[in-house]
Amino acid sequence: MKRTAVTAVHVLNRFLPGVEQARTYERRWLRADLLAALTVGAMLIPQGLAYAQIVGVRPAAGLYAGVFAMLAYALFGPSRHLLLGPEAGAAILTATALGPMVAGGGPERLASLAALLALMVGGVSLLGGLCRAGALADFLSRPILIGYVNGAAFIIIGSQLARMLGLERRSNEFAGQLHEVAANVGHTHAPTLVLGLCIVVALVAMRRFLPRWPAPLVMVVLTSLVTWAFQLEHGGVKVVGPIAAEAPAFGLPSWRFEDVRTLLPAAFSIALVNYASSVLTGRIYADRFGYRLDTHQEFFGQAAANLLTGLTQGFPVTGSDSRTAVNASMKGRTQLVGVVAAVVVLVFSLFFTPLLAKLPLVTLGAIVIVAAVYLLEVKPILRLWRVRPVEAVLAVVTMLGVLFLGILQGILIAVALALVDLIRRAAHPHDAVLGEREGLPGWHDVEGHADAETIPGLVVYRFDAPLFFANARFLREQVHRLVADSRLPVQWFVLDASSVFDLDITAAESLETVRYELTDEGIVFAVAQARAPMRRVLKRSGLAARIGEDRLFPTVGAAVRAYLESRDDARTAVGGEPVSSPQVH
């Protein structure tokens, strides 16, 4: 009975990470979590309104999309810091997918399609979780992570530049936003720019000298009071303005089978972008704060958030880089931040929307820009360049791809380049001729150890990679080169297969060619330390029988002893005296 209870608790913690977070919560985290929640809630309200406008649905839908996404992810999501809700990328993809379908359909038709798309995104994410597709995250290497972070940070900064200058932002793409700002910089609203720069300086100063203070929240309250006292909106400073309070709407959206078929490609695309961007962001903070992010469970967190949002007449949601960055910068520790922020937004949406009327939009822009600047990672790229330049190039390519082609396209290009680099390295792997060192056991690379000595007539060759179609020819060429370059005639060629953990049929056929060609030259071909997967292929292909079971050795030492014995036997057979053999380990 006790074991059953323990198992039930383990399963509960596995599929509902929020329960485990609540069970292990420490009271000393409460103050920071509450302050972070208030700030995130203050950020989400104007952001939710703006992203709802991009999609084309009622303003309240943006607020409640944030509320229910954060509540669902707090229970099912694996990240302690990632905050879900309406975000620019998902909103733009949603608007692009729905645009051709709502011509003349009216706002109700648009709202139903947006909710249906959220449900479909949730369904695709749920399918990914059930299929254990979290292995996709294994292709998101450290250089890709660094490049994505920098690209996302620049996207966040670009989205707020027009707001900082008091200009209208029409483009949703980074390049378009830069062009708009450059083309209209002469129309900058000076009071807005001065206010924004003052807020940026204040945020940086408070972060440096008053790290425990909730700087973004202080700026929200302070600038709202200043705007109210001095009526800055009459001088051209843009404010949030009045917002009508509306209760959330629950229920399934109206839909047709044709709608589902049309939206299916968009649902898969948004689900993949949501997952990739959220996993990358979640990993940043998991690594920074020292905990493990379950990449399989992330699918369930995304599914829960989008399904609940769809059932409340919202639109697709995803992880927010800006709000997550602010959360981490304010020392938020758990998903209690998301829960409290959701409650704050819910209460505010129902009763206190008039208080936002005087909040300058530039305040939000300054908060987001400062958070994004601290998100940038320049030193890691320089460190990659010093250690392995090709990975630094991969990080930069990822960043540029995310910036100018889109998040999904940038990540896919980076993954493709990483796979090409992997295949390139696997096609020409490291290899070594092995020799003995006096006083040291084992066999060592003669290039790395000047005192390592080979045995006349014997080549011991180690291949440090799986043998497959891409490097089979490389192996053959290396064998021929070593035999041709040997100062003395080669009698035995021993392949040290200790690093060959796999063998495909193309490589097996190439090995058979090597064996045949060496045998034709009177050279014995032997294999030492073949791993189980390689032994299975050798046996099933018949190559083991052609090599000979007596030429398949468990260790390099055993192969060398067999060579020395055969050499001594040959000398004895022709009437000579066997020479003393070196010590073989």
C-alpha cells in the first residue's frame, strides 16, 4: 500500500510539475515571487491588449489569454521561470493564418477561428507530448541556443523602438521595423523619447544600485502618476487609454470541418515554433538557476495553455521572452509568479481597467528593452570563437536567421547546418596509428606520444567514429595509405574498433573490400575490440566468417600477441630462431 502511494505521488509530480513546486516551496521566495508577479501582471495588460489588436479580436481576449495560459502552465509546465501568454510571434502567425479566412465574416467569425486555432495548436502539442517528441530539443545545441537568445533579444528591442520614439509601428518584422524607424526618425516625438530614456536610465540604475527593488513596477506606478499630474497625454505622449471591462467567455468555438483542414498547417507551424522558442528560453533559465528542464513535459505545458485558452475564446499563446526575462531579473523563483500574475490581471480586467488609462506606452517599451538588453549574450559567442570557430559561426547564423527569416526558419537552418557539420566531421573522423610506451600499459596514439613505438610488420589502426556510408571510403583510403607508407612490409593490419559503436551495410561492404585487398597483398586483416552492434552486423553479413573467428580479438593486446606468435612460428618453420618478443599489455 505504501509503495502504491509513493508511485502515485511520483506520477503526480511527473505529469503535474506545479504540484511538486508547491510541495517544495520555500517561504523565503515569497517576497520576490510576489513582486515579480505584480510587475509581470502590469506588463501583460498592455501587451495583451496590443497582441489582441494584431490578431483582430476583442481587447479582453488578449488579457484572458494571458490569465488562463499562465494558470495552465503553472500546473503542467516544467519550467520554473517561463511565463506563457500572448506574444508577438504567435499573434503575427495567427493573424497571417486567419486573414484569408475571415474576409467579410465579421468579428464573431474571427474570434471563433482564433479559438479553434488555439485548440488545434494545443492538440498538436499534446500529440507531441504523447509521442515523446521532446527529443527534438536534442538538436538545439548550445550555439543554436545562444544565437536564438540574441536573435530574440534583438527582435524584442526592435519591436519597441518605434514606441520609444513616439512613432507608429506598422511592420511586424525586424527589418521592416528598423526601416520604419530610420525613415521616420525625423518625426520623433521629443518628450516621449526623453521620458523613455529617463526610464531606461532609472531601470539600469535601480538594477545596479537597488537590486532588491521591483524597478519595472516602480516605473509603471511612477510614470502613471507623473502623466496624471502633468497631463502628458495632452503634450503628445501616448498612453494606454480607457479599456472596457469584459468577463471571460467559456465554451467551444463554432467551426466547420473545412476550417480544421485549412488551419491544420498553421496549427503545426505555430505548435513547432511555440515549442522550439519556449524550450530554448526555458533552458536558458534552467541552466542559469540550476535545475533540469523536462523537454517532453514542455509539450504538455504548451498543450494545456493553448487548450484552456481556446476554451475561453482566446488565441494561440506561447512563452514570452520579455516577461520571462523581467521575471528572472526580479528574482522570481517558481510558477507562483504566473499564478499571482494571472490573478492580478483577472482582477484588474474585471474591476480596475480605468487605472491603466494614464500609463505611458513608452514605459512598457523601456521596461521591455532593458530586459532584452540583459538577455543578450555576446561573451559566449566570443568564447565559442576562441574554442571552436565553426560553432561561433553557427550561433551568428542562427541569430541572423531568427532576425530576418523568422524564428522557425532560423532555427531549422541552424539545425540543418549543425547536422551538415556533424556529417562532415563523421565523414573525416579522427583516427590514429597505435604504439606502445615503455612503462605504460595499453596502446597509444603515436602522434600524441613521441616515445610510442610500433612493432615492425604490424599496423594497429584506431578509427574514432561509427562506420557508415559517409566515412567508409575514408577508411579504405587511410588503410591503403598506411600500408603504402610503411617503412617495412606490413604483415598484419589490426583495426582497433573500440570507438566504432555502429556499422551499416555500406561500411560492412567496404570492410570486406579492405579485407580482400589486404589478403590479396598477403596481409592478414584482423579486428580488435568490436562492440556488440558491430559484431552483430559482422556476423549477419557473413563478414565475420570471411575474416575468420580467430582474427576477431577481444583486445588490441590479444591481437598483437597473436601476431608475434605467428611471426615467431614462421621464423621457426624456415629454420630460424624465434626472437624474444616485447612485453605486450
